[in-house]
Amino acid sequence: MSVLVFVLAAAAGGAGAAARYAVDIGIARLAGRRFPWGVFLINLTGSFLLGLVTATLPDAGFVIGTGFLGGYTTFSTAMIDAVALWRDGERPASFFSCAGMLILGILAAVAGLTLGAAL
């Protein structure tokens, strides 16, 4: 793999992180911060898009998948949000955040792969 591909992936990762921040802030303004809807939506759309990219653009997978979508999605923030909900006594919301993101994330990835294969 060339140095250029690594530089492109790094730049794409920065763009993905900026996109994550913008989406998270935008969703929080609309839905509030009681539940981490921004991170939830980010991880679901990231799962879908990674499935789509994997199926349709395998040669661009490193730059788009590892770079942009790696910077865009965020497992660690999702876990911190779930722990914060648990600590705040919001145990059903904490469970929904974890289980919902896992189950819906898998379904989103399958949908992306399926759509990509059909294109």
C-alpha cells in the first residue's frame, strides 16, 4: 500500500471525525442530550455505509472504510454514554443503547451489503 493511500486514509479519518461531531451536535440540538441519539444514529449509519462501501467499492475500502467511517463511527463514546445512562439510573435506556445499537447495527450492515450487492 502506498504512502499516498495512508495519507488519504488519515485525511478521511479527520473528515469522518468532524462529520461525527457535526451530526452529534445537530441531533443533540433536535432531540436533547437525555439519550445519546446522535451517537446511536452515527453508528447505525456508519454500519450501513461500511456495508455499502464493502460491497460496491472494495478498492476504496481502506480510505473510505478505515479512514472516513473509522473516524465517523465511535464504539468508545457509545460505551461511555451507556455507562453514564446506567450511573444516572436510566438502566432501560442504557440497555437499549447497547443492545439496540448492536442489533440495529448488524441489520444496517446487512442492509448496506445487500443493497451494495444489488447495485
